[in-house]
Amino acid sequence: MNKKTIFIALGLAILLLFQHYYYQVKKDDQELIVGTNAEFPPFTFRSGQEIIGFDIDVAKEVAIRMGREISFKDMPFEALLPELILNHVDFLAAGMSATEERAKRVSFTKPYLAGDPLVLLTLADIPLNSLEGKSIVVNEGYTADLYMSTKSGFDLVRLNAPADAFLALKNGRVDAFVTSQSTVRAFLDTQEASAYHYIPLDGTSETCCLVLAKNNLALLEEIQQVLDEMEKDGTLQQLKNKWKL
Amino acid sequence: MIDFDLIWNSVPSLLQGVILSLQISFLAASLGLVFGTFLALAETTKVTPLNYAVIAYVTFFRGTPMLVQILFVYYVLPQFGLMIPPFWAASIAIGLNSAAYISQSIRSGINAVPKGQFEAAKTLGLSHWTTMRAIVLPQAFRVALPALGNEFITLIKDSSLASVIGVMELSKEASIIRSRTYDPFSILLAVSFIYLTLTGVVSLLMNKIEKGVKADVYS
């Protein structure tokens, strides 16, 4: 192979890379692009190649009512916010909950899910009043993490996805896993359920909101309107029933 | 886009993370250096089974991602009754991985020592181990020094992988702050700066040591 061929091949390879970049950032205005982290059954997860779940269904219904096409981008949790702020996705549907601190930087819709209590899942049936010195796993950044971080007296381990936390519990790495009841149910469907015990924590609830960039008020208003409609005509309830929430 | 107040308020928890990151790096570096030296010695002996054992070890640890090795120690070893706490699991996994790389640097150092020195030592009646300890290894380390410096810098950055099993080192502290505030950029900037400072200090130290041993030889 002579030098010229090599240079041409290299040039083509570089062009190909740019083409890839071009299609990544190019956004069709008609299409809503939604960021998600498909590791959280029953909210957003993969079944084969397809991304499904309660949050995904809510987002799809929102798109239908807005008369827009929709596509999902699955990415690690830590990539969701940069992608949103850089405007590569229109909103996030990943079981995220609003807090005051977070609302300084992004906009949240009103919660479309509430009343899903946090539960303490154990193998050894530990009562709630004897958690002293135990080691408890939560998923980083989720409601259970925020809630358990306000308590003390036990060792709190923060892992990324529910699958990691379940594995840690199963292996005896930790004594308990605190997460939403629906997450536990989705997990127990795949397990020898009788081996596990779970107790709801009073006064807690997982909430889910869609997350938009701070400056995107027009879209926020539009989506909120659609969500309100879905609440009113019972579509949201139907979806909750479908996913047993 | 960069929230300096947030960075400032996060300094205490980030510093706690730095301490843990440095502890992991130090433990892993010590393990890597000691074990790596033994591996290099084993690989340069004339005992064939020992040579093959080292080659197998190096192939395995160099050929699988460190992330997988850490997850293996944390999640799989308990199945065999070996429950190592997360901090130690990470330090050991990173140390064992590092030993594989360090052994190769030191081996190349050993090979760089002229054969004549072995023969001279033999004529003087020195045993194999005395020759290695007193004559070959000191020179081998000097040759391997730049490579070792690289390895230590890599170690500091690799310590961030301990976050996947929940160790609260620097990058985990950062991601916890990110998950609380939903501010993706500020903390990332702060953390990059901290890692850069840590690795910068190590590379300065290694440069100093390199110059020191050179002066020792040629003056």
C-alpha cells in the first residue's frame, strides 16, 4: 500500500467519525428525544432490546398527545443531566424525584407517581427498630438514598442500580436494601419470593417527575398540561394499573 | 454553568474522598510493588513452571478490565466464603492488577542489566539471590523508575473505580453530590482539578527521585 492510499483511507475514516457525530447532534424538531437510564424496573428497563416501563409509557403517551414522534436514548445516570443541559435530549424520564436543591438547576413536572412507599427488604427479617450497626444498601440519588441519608446509626452503602443492590443483599454483603415497593415487587417476580421479607417505611413515598432543562418553560408548560389531562381522564391510572403501581 | 458556591461548599466532603483515594492508591501501590517484584524475580529464574505461572498471572490481570476484577472480588468471592470489606476489596484488586504491570517494568529492568555482571558475581561466589538483591535489583529499579512513575499515576486515577462497589473515594463523593444537586459540570471540574493536582505531585516526586538516583551513579 502506498502513502497516498493510506492518507485517503485515513481521511475517509476521519470523515466517517464526523458523520457519526453529525447524526448524533442533529435533531429533528418534530421528534421528542427522551433520556433514560433503563436499569430501574418497573419504571424504565430493557426487555430484550426494547426499553419499556411505566416512565417510558408515560413519556410515549405525552408524545402521542402532543402529536410528536418520540425516541429514547438510554445512558448511564451520570450522563443524563449533561445531555439535558446541552440540549441533546428534550426531557428525562428516569424515575427522578424533585427536591429543592435540584430545582435550582433543572425544572420538574408535577409528580405523575406518588404513594409508592419505600420498603426495607431483608433476607433475615430484621425489625425496623434493630437496624443499629447493620449495613444497608440504597441506590445513589434515589428517594431511598435521600431518606436514609437523614438517619444514622447504620452503615449506608450507595450502589448505582437496583441489580447491584439486590446482588449485594443476596451475597450477604449487606443486611438490607431500602427502595420503593414497586422495585421490590418487580424483583421478587423473578425470585424465590418467600425467602425475602419486606416492611414499608411509614410516611415515605417514591415520586416520579419528568425533568426538563431550566430555561425550557414553553415545553414544560405544554407537557404539564398533557400530564394533567392524562391524570384527569384516567390514563395515568390505567398505566399505573398496567405496571401494578 | 459553573457554580463556584457549590464547589466551595463541597470541599469538605471532596477532601474526605481524597483521603480515601490516596489510601487505596497507597495500599495498591505497596502491594503492587512488593508482589510485582516477586513476580519479576520468578519470571527471570530458570524454573520453568514458575515462569509459566507468572505468565498466566500477567496475562489474566492485564487481559481483563480492572473494573471487572473489582466487581469479581466484591460480588463473586463471597460465593466462595471470602467476604472482603469494600475498601480492602478495591485496594487488593487494584494492587493485584498493578502487580502484573509492575512485574513487567521490573523484568525489563532486570533484563537491562548486562549478562557480564551475573557472570562476574558467580565467579566471586555469590549466590543467585545475593546477586539479585545486591547487584541486579538496585539497577533494575533505576531502569524501571520512569515506568513505575507512570504506574503510580495510573493507580491514582484507577482508584476511582472503587466507586462501583460503594467505596466513598473522591469520584464517589463527587457523584453523590451530583445526584443531590443535579449539577453535572461544577463538581466534575473540581474533581478533575483535584486528580490533576494529585497526579502532578506524584510525577514531580518521581522526577526528583529519578534525578537523585542518576546523580548518585554518575557523579
